[in-house]
Amino acid sequence: MTEWWDGLTTLEQVFYYCAVPATVILVLQTILSILGIGNGDSDVDFDGGENVDFGSQIDANIDSNVDFSSDTIAESSTIDTIESASSLRFFSIRGIVAFFSLFGWVGVVLAESGLNTFVVFFIATICGLIGMFVIAMMFYLISKMQRNGNINIRNAIGHTGQVYLTIPAKQSGSGKIQIIIQERLTEVNAMTNSYKPLSTGTMVRVVAIIDINTLLVERQD
């Protein structure tokens, strides 16, 4: 083993230093994620890094006898689920590990072929970036599958949430709200009949369902 290592060029040794530890870490991360351990990267991460405390803002005792227009929720009978917010994290710990893993192994192969050092580093870097994207997409899809299919959008009606992206007035466009549905903090598209836009941070009340992805809200007084 020592003789094999000593027989490598400095460039090859550098790539092996990147490839072997990164590959071991990547395999361990993947196994732990499949087992449901240490899957913190799949948590919902809202923009700006601010922690939104809904505990004191959500009224758990909202009157259930709310009269909604049947025209507004005509499609609600066909709506069973809504997708929770997920984020594609390109620059994550997993992504960085994937970068060094692929960067290292591609570099090893190319270095042994005798190509120019600059060309080897360039191709290895491109492959590493591709690896980062693939890992980010893979865990994004895993997160999406875990969150999808188990939240009933009808349970949002009558509840309060907070505007995350400004909602234009008079249903001229959609924004987003953060709302707790079935004990999950969820990001949902929203529109309003209000004559004024509902800006970020405004507390709103869900009054109806527009479609499978969009709620109708009004300002919470």
C-alpha cells in the first residue's frame, strides 16, 4: 500500500485526498438520510434566516361557523392535499461533500491519463459542480416526497397565517403566506379581494380555497 501511494504523483495524491474522505462521508450521509437520521437539511428554511414565531399569533379557537361562498370554493371537493415548502439547497454540507467526492475521482482518472494539469482541474471542477447539483436535487425530491400528499388544504380555512410574499390587491396576482396546517408550518400561494395589497408580515385569515395551490385570504383585524 505504501509503495503504491509513493508511486503516485503529487497531483494524483491531492485528488485522492479529496476523493476518499468525501466519498466516505457522502455514503454515510446517504445511509443516515435513508434511515431518517440526521436529515436536518430537509427542514423548511424560510428566506432571510429569521425565525417566525407563530405560536403566539395563531388563534387555535377560531369560530368554525364561517360562511363561505360556494362559488369561491367550487373546486374544493376535488382538493385533497397541498405541498409544503421545500427548498433546493445547492450550497449545503451534502453538496460540498459531493463536490469534493466527484472532483477527486474525476481528477484521479484524468491525472493518470497525462492531461495538462489546468485541464484536469477544470474538468474535475465542472464535474464536482454537477455532483453538487445532482445531490441537491436528489435530497430536494426526497424532501418533497416526504412533505407531499398528507396535508389537507381544507384544514386551512378559518385559520390565520402571515404574509411571506406580498399579495396583490383584488386578485390581480398571488403572493405567499406562511400558515400552520395540521401542526406543520407551510408556505402556500394566496390571493385576496382586498382593495389594498397585503404586505409581508401582515396577519391574514383564510376564507376560502381558490384552487389546489391557492388560498383566498383577508386581513386579520
